[in-house]
Amino acid sequence: MAFARTGSVALLGVDGVVVEVQADIEPGLATFTIVGLPDKAINESRDRVRAAVVNSGEKWPLRKLTVGLSPASVPKSGSGFDLAIACAVLAASERLKPESIERLLLVGELGLDGRARPVRGVLPAVLAAVDAGYAKVAVAQATAAEAALVPGIEVLPVRSLRQLIALLCGEPEPEEPPEQLFACGPDPALAGLSLPGVGMGVRHADAAEGWRKDLADVAGQFEARRALELAAAGGHHLFLKGPPGAGKTMLAERLTGVLPPLGQQEALEVTAIHSIAGLLPAGRPLVRNPPYCAPHHSTTMPAIVGGGSGLPRPGAASLAHRGVLFLDEAPEFSARVLDALRQPLEAGEVLVARSAGSLRLPARFLLLLAANPCPCGRWSRRGDACECTPTMVTRYQSRLSGPLLDRVDLRVEVDAVSRTALLRQRDAPAESTAVVAARVLAARERAAARYADTPWRLNGEVPGHELRTRYPLGPEALRDAEREMERGFLTARGLDRVLRVAWTAADLAGSDRPQRDHVQAALSLRGTAFRATAPPDPCF
């Protein structure tokens, strides 16, 4: 009997679990069995691994071969176990020294010709390896840059099984044909998020600078621009309602441009999620800027919040983690899909329970909703040429539930752009993205300094109780908010969100504490019946 072991990683959501890959060869009929809750892709690795070993010039053991994936209670999926299985079999058949692979973690798929091919989720796999005490990991060359993002571990870029055997045995590396990089591709379970020309409906600002648009392109819409700046500075959710062509989508596409770049830890979180989904930009292993995810309104609930067959996979809410989730034509989304976002809006994560297991997926995103005022889009209080009946208008607007909108801090009515605003754009251009982004960054730095001894960094993250007790406002500043609560236009949750927006307005204005005009502005932008008697301070 011959026995050998090595390591690989099983992905559960966005986390990795180190798996011990064991190979046992015994006398008997030539069979190849894999045990330990493998899925179909792993069972098919029997043929891939056998062909890869033979085509690499090695002998395949013609005896009873059993490969075990431990712990057996953890479901395993994907083709990333191929390298580990092949090396464990070769060590059990005495082609490799067992000790050469025992503390080596291997992640990669094998082609039938023995080439190492990339797989999704290399970054979370290497993070799990470091946590488990591994000092060395071997991955396909195409994903080596992604694996190297994790400090404290040595990465072996592998082009083929032949090369890996030579490295482990101290032999000269074989000459390889010109390298061909294969894309692992997006997760098929998320296919409902696809948009023409944009994989999965996700855009990375650092992947194609050409799509980064400037706020100076937006004519007029001063209130909407101000709300966009508040949303970016404080992490507040935003709802834009207006007729077609008013500029709602233009504003949404420019929101990520005013958000600051991701910190190192945030960048690793986002990169890990996008690695699992197969959406990392080519040649850029680390996502440094906030992602922008804009799924179509026909997208299903599992594709939005996460799910799929077997173990749940990240959905659009997780793909937009630390970035923007834009739902255009929001009333056209299923009511179940929209209400499913209520939990992640509060908790910053999605808890998905399936028969195969329950997973927590990170989902701390900035939600941006856009909607027409009615099915035809021409309804307004002025009585424009709207062809919808009052019942149709009411039914359309009620598709966004009260509990969902109560979690949205900023609600702005976007009117059609006037001819005057369009003509003035050339002579008096609006502020650029760079100018607004500088104010947003300064406001975020003020908030981060204020919350330095807390787990929060943005005003939109602070729990209402903490905001009222640790950072109380005076009676004069709260007078209008209290009156709105007495009139029934503001709930307790709504008051907390008004206070958060008021703090962000103060940060943008450079004030140490919100004043009455900041609270008035927050009430006005929330869409309550309140209207400030004086215009809010334009500086914020």
C-alpha cells in the first residue's frame, strides 16, 4: 500500500476551507474513486487528471486508487482540485517524494495535455492557506498575480504539470510551448446579470478608463447632484424619480467616480468576491476602485441576493460590495427581489440558507434606485401630457414598498432638463468629478476622524442609537425633525437616517456639528412633507 497527502481549498461562498487531498493505492483492479462530497466537476477530474498525467510523460498506477477529500462533511465543487489530486497520486505512486507536497497547497485545473489552467476564487483560497499556516502555494500562472496579493506566502506559478513535477523533484524545467492564458469566465449561476459588452453587469473603473464619465457632462439637476454628493460622502442610499431623459442614469454612472479608492483591506474583500465570480479585470488582479453593478430588471432573486443550486454563490448585492448597486427602472423589478434587499441594507451582509448549507455573503453597498413617475413617464404635479389613469399611477408608484423606501436616506425628484440649462452648459460648465470627489474625500476624512475609536467610518453606517446618544444634537437643530415625527411624516428609522444625512451635510460644509439648516436639508432631501423656509446652505 502507498499513501500521500497534499492540500487544496474548497470555497464556501466567499470564504475558503483548506481541504486535505489524500491518495491511497492498493493492490486490486484498476479503479479510480473520489470520496468526500465531490460535485460533478470533481468527479470528472478522474478523466482529466489521468489524461494530464499520461500526456505529461508519467505512468498512471494501474491499481486500486482512492482519493479522499477531507473533511468529508464539507461540500467540494469546481475543477480547482485537479493539481492537488494529480500530485497526491504521483506521490502515492512514488514518482514524487510525499514530503515535497505535504505542506504545499495546490489550486488549479488541468487540461488533458497537462497544462495548468486558472480557476475562480484563487485569492480567497490563498487567504485560507495563510490562515491555516501554509507557507507555499502553487497556482496556474494566469492567476499568480492574484495569489501574490496575499502577504506572507510563497507563490509558485505553474504552467503545466510537467513543470511542477520538475520543480518538486529538482529537475531541469522542460521547455514549454508559448503560453496561452485561458479565462476562467463568469459564474454561470449569475448569467442573469449579463449586459451587452459588460460582463455580468459589473464595471470596474480601473479596468477601462474610457467608461469613467464626468459630472461636468450633466446639465442642470443641481438638487440631484447635491444628493449624489451627499450619498457618496456619507454612504447614503439614494432614490431618483423623474421622467425619461432627465439624467437619472447619467448621474448613477458617475457616482463611482466621486467615491474614494478602496483601502487595502476593502480592495482584498472586493477582489475576493469578484475572483469567485470570475469577473476580475484582465491584467488587473486587485480591484482598487468601487465596483458598479447594474443588473437588468428581469434579474431573478438568487442572482440579486445570491443563491443558485447547491451552495449559494454571490449575487449582485455582493458583487456591489463597497461600491454601487444601481437598479434602473426599479418598479419593474419583482417585489420579492426589491424587498429581499431590506436585510442587506440594514446588516451589510446577506444570509442565504439552502439545504446544502447557510452562508453569509458580504453586501455593504450603496443602493441607487431610479424610476419614472408613472408607466408612460410623463406624470407630474403640473398635469403634463400623461396618458395614465390615477389608478395606474398609484399602482406603479406603490411597487416600491414603504419599508424599502424607509431605508433610503435621500429621495429626489429629477425634473426634465430645461433648454436654458442645456444652453448654459457650454458657457458655465458644472463642477467636474474631480472637484466633487475632493470634497467627498475631505468629508469622509472628517467622519473617519470622528469615529476613530468605533467600528464605523461613514455616517451611513452608524446605528441610530449610537448617533443619538454619543453624538447628540441640540433642541434647536432637532426642532423641525421632531415636528415631522409628530405629524407622522417621519418614522423612528427615518429620524435616524435624517440625522446621518445631517452629519454628512455638516462634514461637507466643514462644520463640527450639524446645525438646523443641515437637518432641514436632510428632511427636504428625504421627501417628507417638510420644506425648508430658506434654501439650504449651498456649500454642503
